Amino acid sequence: MSAVRPDVTDTAPRAYGAAMAAALLGIAVMTLDALIVNVALPSVGRDFGDGMTGLQWVVDGYTLMFAALLLSAGSVTDRVGARRAFGAGLAVFVTASAACGLAPNLGVLVAARLVQGSGAAMIAPASLALIREAFPDSARRARAISIWAAASSVGAAAGPVAGGLLSQVSWRMIFFVNLPIGLVALLLLTRTARSPRRPAPFDWTGQIAAVAAMGALTYGAIESGAVGIDAPRVQAAFGLAVAAAAVFLAGQARGAHPMVPLALLRSRAMGVAATVGFAVNVGFYGMVFLLSLYLQESRGLSAPAAGLAFVPMTALTAFISPTSSWFAAKFGARMPVVTGQLVMSAGLAVLSLAPASTPTWALVALMVPVGAGGSLALPSVTALLLDRVPAERAGTAGGVLNAARQLGGALAVAAFGALVTHASGFHDGLRVSLLLAALLVLLATTANLLLRSTTRR
């Protein structure tokens, strides 16, 4: 192992605080942007005169690039250093946010969202690396990481509310709000210590194939709602997704420096964790996307009121996430994962069965188990995964898990949007979508039970 420069380990207290504050602002604004756009979608659609397909891409453009580039963002962070990677990712994110706010048409908005997602993919691992460098002491670092996780939860919780309030002025404000936050974080970054750089080979074949596979799959799912699954361009997209996935797997098997070693992909722990993360995000992101539209278009709620409808769920989500470690310590690592999935599946099932006459306050209450179950399961399945993979593959395993989660969110928006488009009414499509999400989460619960209770050390 190469020696670490003194200017990294002997960081001044002021640099500790600057690195921590920059990381918190970065992760908060990144998670905020994943959900802030949902409540503003009807306003975007009215301004640009576009339907469901265009609105799906406004959400999925961000999530898709975030998922695909997460796989290699960790190695890029090692190669250029956490400070430089964080700064570059945040600069891209802020610039793309400005482009989103100034977009003259939907095409420019979607393109800017794609760029925004690529910046977010770099912010996520680099912010954690900044914290690791700023806090060499493991106890202080553990506390810092818990605060980092709380900031992520706060950003997610604030998303729907901020989206509803800001879209009352203009939906463009949901993107412009990123500018001052991002600029403050960049200013703080100038006060942090320089980061070490480490040799980290980059797998170009794997990265390009991953983007092509995820992008083609998402495109096919979204366009099937507009033109039908039999359309030639939809069939071509699905064919490209299969071919690109095959190239990705071949590259990982034969490449000199694979982005995701096949041994990790074959691991039962990795497979189960990715399945759980995928299913939970399908349920959560799909529900938020559909109900954001339903509450405004079918129930007549204003954007701020629709945003406030998500407060009970997201607030409880931020509260429950830190408790998952306590449940795991007391009842075993799998208990909060399985319990969380069962609660989430039940919540989605009950929501899917709610008649059209269900009062809005009851829908708000029924959303709570969905968010609570997911926030209980995800931290625990992450800890379970990291406990079962070799230490040298922990970063890669985390990247695969989070990529699976983001892909689940992107495909939920794509598939559920297609379902409500072809259903006899929005409410019928909503019910079918939520029921499918409930079944998927329940199937993932069964997969989790197959994971051996023995811990790999």
C-alpha cells in the first residue's frame, strides 16, 4: 500500500468541517433532485404540451444515467482523487440544473436531466470518500457517515414538498434551487485538503455496454406505452438491451480490469441484495411517480398540497432508517430486511385495492407503510451485503447494489407509465401498477429468505 501524504492525514479541524459540510450539501441536493421533479410534472406537461411519455423521460433521464455510471464512479474517484471527483461531479450537476431551468423545450430538458444524472453518479461515491479522508478515526467516521445518511434522507423527504411549493412560482425553480446550494458546496470544497490519487483502471467496454443496456431497456419500456410493445423501435430497443447485456457480461468475464468481477455477480449475497434493492425502488419510486400525477390530475390537489401529502411518509422514512441497525443487532441482520419488505408489500397491496372513492387523507396514511418498510429494509440489506463480500470488493458491491436500486426506479416509472397510458382509466392503471409492485417486493422477500444465515468473514 502506498504511503498517504501528510496533508491528507493531518487535516486541520477547519478542513474536517468543510469536507463534512460539502459532502452533506452534495448528497442532500442529489437526493432532493431525485424526487423534487415528480410533483412538478403536471406543470411541465402543460407548459410543453407533452404527454406521459415525455414526463417519464424527465424523471428517468436522471435516474438512468445515475444508475449506469454508478458502476464505475468509484474507480474514477480513486483515479482522480475524491476532492477533484466531487468538484467535477458537482460542477456538472449545477451546470445541468441551470440548463434544465432554462430549457426551451422538452428535448432540451430531458438531455439536461441526462447530464444532471451523470454528475449525481460522481457525487455519491466521492462524497463518502471525502468523509473517509477527513475522519481517519473509525469512531468519528462512523458518526459522520450516519449524519451523511441522514442528510440523504432529509433530501429525499424534502423533495416532494419543495417541488410542490416551488412549482407554484414556476416548475423551473425546482432546478434553479440547486444552483446556490451547489455553489456553496463548491466554495466549501476549496477549503478541504487535497485528496490522494490511486491507480484505478477504467473498463470502457463494461461502462459503454452498461449504459447501452440500461438505456435501451428503459427506452423500450417507455415507448411501449406510446406505440405498443409490437412496434419495431420497441422490439429493436429490447434487442439492443439484450445484446448490450451480453457484451457487458462477456467483458466482465474476459477483460483485464473488469468493472464488476463475475465472481461478485455470481455471489448469492450480491444477487439477493440487488434483487431486494431493485424491488424496493420499484415500489417506492413507482408509487411516488404515479400518486404525484393522480393527486393533481384526478383529485384536483394543487402542487403544494400534493407535495404535503408525501410528508408523513417521507418524514417517517427519515426517522426509521437509523433504527434499522438497532433491529439488526437485536434480532439478526435479516429481520429488518424481511420485515421491511413485508410491510412495504402489504402497503402497496392495500393501496392498489383502495377504491376511487377513498378519501385523500386515507391515501396519505396508506403511503406510510410503503416508505417505512423500504427505509427499514435498505440499510440492513446494505449492511448484510457488505458483511458477506470480501473487503476489497465492498466498494464495487455497493455500486452494483445502488445501480440496481436506481434501475428499479427508472423501470418502474417506464413500465407503470405505460400501464396507466393503456388502461381504461388512470385509476385502473394505478391499481394494476401498485399490485405488480407489491408482488415483486413479495417475491424479493422470498429470495432474501434463501440467503444463508452464515456470515462470510
